[in-house]
Amino acid sequence: MTDTTGPATILVSGKVHEHVVARIDKAFRLVTIERPDPSLLSDEDIAAVRGLTAFGNVDAALIDAFPNLEIIANFGVGYDSVDAVHAASKNIMVTNTPDVLTEEAADLTVGLLLAVLREIPKAEAWLRQGRWGGQGAYRYSPLSLRGRSIGIFGLGRIGRAVARRLEAFDVPIAYHNRRPVADISYAYHPTLEGLAKAVDTLVCIAPGGAETQKAINARILKALGPEGVLINTGRGSTVDEEALAAALEDGTIAAAGLDVFADEPHVPQVLLGAPNTVLLPHIASASVRTRRAMADLCVDNLVSWFVEKKALTPVPETAHVKAR
């Protein structure tokens, strides 16, 4: 039997925002492990765990290790590394942190696009290295947002926020999803290749998972063309990084800006060495304000579950799960 006479035991697995840990410690019985390994816990703690909080990395084996687990509160909007389907089969709720990071991530996406097109990091380095005074003005940027057409792969919350921002730049916008979005007037392309052929700038904000694994491959990059620019702030798994490196080197596309990678924090050397890239360490939502809001929503889901018997932001796979 699960002990419900005291505060619920919540396990924090791995490194999670400190505000999450502080709030859980105040409202619940907190147990922590440095990595997702149940062998680090006593049998008593394994039996006591009713909630689990993590930044992804929750597979079926980890879920099955806790016989009284009721809810997994994922820190982040993306939950492709949480086996939500398996959780649903075990009547376990999974939540994520949508909406609170949408605007921040959209801001960064547009900023990354501008940084790539206008070579902002290189121009700043030119100044800081004293080359402006010694060698003259920085070169004219070969690329510009002027005259471009934008394709968005993944027109969800963040994709729509990116599109709203880009409308102000007076550029045409098209998109590819699994299905058209009902209240959107942007041109819809039923295939990713069709979208890539129709635009010269591909912004990827698609979720991870089997359906999108290496969706942006050599064929898609060739369709994008020699003036093409790829921006990815979604998931690194959506891009075939070997194909991208080859496309950048041989001129299949012009440039890329990446905030996410397939094997974070490891970035392929071929991408690090490519001069026509701007690379960021997965910072789309990484402001103090937004990460704290994400932390609050993560814990608010736990509080609501154990007090109100409902989750605030359940993922679709577990929307039907009821509190025990």
C-alpha cells in the first residue's frame, strides 16, 4: 500500500533547475539521485516514490522501477525522451511545461536567423580582434533576410510565435506539419521536401521522436538549394548532422544556425569547424525569467495532482489518466 498519510515522496532524477528542487523540498518529501538509476535508492524509497521530476531521460525501465508512481513532471516542453506511451499504459500521468517558454524560444529563433544571415558573431569578432581599425570595415554579408522566403517545419506554439515575428519582416511564410492548421493562412505543404523546394530558409521547430528522426536529410537540404539556410531550435535528432556538414562544405546550402544537436552536449567537429554556421549551446529558453517560470509550472503540476487530483498541462498521451 502507498502511504498517503504524509507528504508525497517526489524523486528528482538528474540535474534539474534549483527552483524545482527547492519548491519540491518545501511541499513534499524530496528524494534525489544524480542519474536515472533506481539502484541508487533504498527499497523503502523506491516503494515510497509517487512523483518523478526530470529533464527527460525517463524510459520504460525507470518507470517500471517504481510500483507506486503516479506522475512524471517533465522539466521542458519537449518530452521525446520520456516514454509517455508506456506511462499511459501504466495509468501514470506525464506533464510538460508548454506556453511559458514559447515567446523566449521564438525570440531566440529569430535572433539566430539574423545572426546567421548577417554574420553578427563574425562581425563582432572582427571588431574585438582590432581588425576594424587595422584592416578596415567588415565585409558585406553575402546573405540577407531581404527577399527571402521562410518555411517553418513544426507550426506548433513556438512555430506560430516565430511566424508572427517574421511577419513584421515582410517575408512570405509557409509551413509543413502532419496536417494543416485550421486557422492559419500561410501556405501549407504536405511534405517536407515540398516545403524545402518552395523556400530558401527552413526553420525547424519540430518535436523529436521516431517520426522526425533525421527528417532533414541530404534530400531535403538539396531541395533547399545553394542559397538555403537552415535554422534548428527544435530537436537535434531531426537533422542528419553528417548530411548537413557535407551540404555546408560543398555548397549544397549556404549556412546554418543550430541551437540543438543529436548528442548534446557533444557537437560534431565537422560542424564546429564549418565557417558558415552559428552554433549555440541549447539556450532557446535559457533566460532566468523563463526557466523559473518553467520550474514553477513543473512543480505546480505536482501540487495540483496531489491536492486537486488533476494535472495542469498533461501531454496528449496521458490526458485521459485519472488520479488514484
